[in-house]
Amino acid sequence: MPKVFTGEQKQAMRKKLIGIGFKIFSEYGIRKSRVEDITRQAGIAKGTFYSFFPSKEALFMAALDTLESESRPLLNQILTDKSTSYKQRLKNTLQIQLKAIEKNPIVKTLFNPEEIAYLTRNIPEQGLSAHIREHNKFYMDFLTEAAKHKQLTTTDIATASALLQTIFFLAIHKSEIGPSFFKQLNLLIELIADGLLTESRFKPRQKE
């Protein structure tokens, strides 16, 4: 029978499971990670684990959401930095996320075709859709703001945001692209940002 937790204990255990998930998913990926390994490190029974997460894939998504939540303040700070142009802000943000793909093991997992196929088969479609929508909204909000200040070169914000998403989807084909992958992706970031945004800095209108 699963252990009964107080509200505070539930929050602490959920956080602990996500932390353990980070380590195990980073080392083994999604497919080779086992719930038994997670529960052993957490000191709980499998039944208790399932009272927090319906599957190891759900834990992976929670770990990914936590990672993105932790990185979002820095990215928001860059995207709202009025000392630089909208174009440069976008380049800086995309390059930081590109470095995360390169260096963070759990993010790398997302760009392994076999791992993605496995994850897609084993979590509800709405879970992935919600994650993609949230990621898309992050850039939609930025592009909408840029358009409002006449810094965007197109009126089709949805297509512009979708274009940015292709940068990350290309990462799935890293092994096919080869050793020059990150060099090519950085060039693509430059070309897309140069095409979508003007170079001028937004200057708020002075009150008369």
C-alpha cells in the first residue's frame, strides 16, 4: 500500500523524485531508465512512485518542465533587454538554448530520434502538445511585442514562431548532419533572426 504523505511531504517527495529523475535520465536516457532505479534511490515502493507519476515518461516531462522553468527567467531577461535590438535578443536567446542542447544530458535526450519516438508512444498526446504550445507561446509573445514596435519584418507571427521551432527540430538530425552540426545551426539562427527582425533598437516614446 502506498505511503500516505502530508501536503508538505508530497511536495518534498515530488521534488526529490524529479531530482533523481534528472540524474537517471541524464545517464541512461528514457528507454533504459527503470522505475525500480528511481524508487530505490528515493527509498520508496513502486506503488508510492505511481501515486506521484503515472509513468517514468511523466516523470521525464516533469523534469523537463522544471528545467525550462528554471531557465525561463534568464531567457526572459535577455528577450526584454532594451539595451539591445530585438534581433540581437533573439539571437542571444536561441544560442543559449542551443548550448543547453549541446551540454545538458536531459535536453540531449529530446533530440535522439529513438528516444523521441519512445516518448511519443508512451505519454498522452495532450501532454506533448501542451509542452510544445508552452514553448511556442514563449516566442509568440516575443514576436508579438516586436511586431507591435514595428521591428518584425512579417505580419504572420504564427509562421515566424513556427520557423523558430524548426531550429530545435533540426537537432533531432544532429547525427545525420555530422560534426559541423552546431556551426550550421548557429548560422541558421543568424539567418533567421536577420530575416525576421530589424536591427534598430526600440526606444520608448518620451512623454511630452
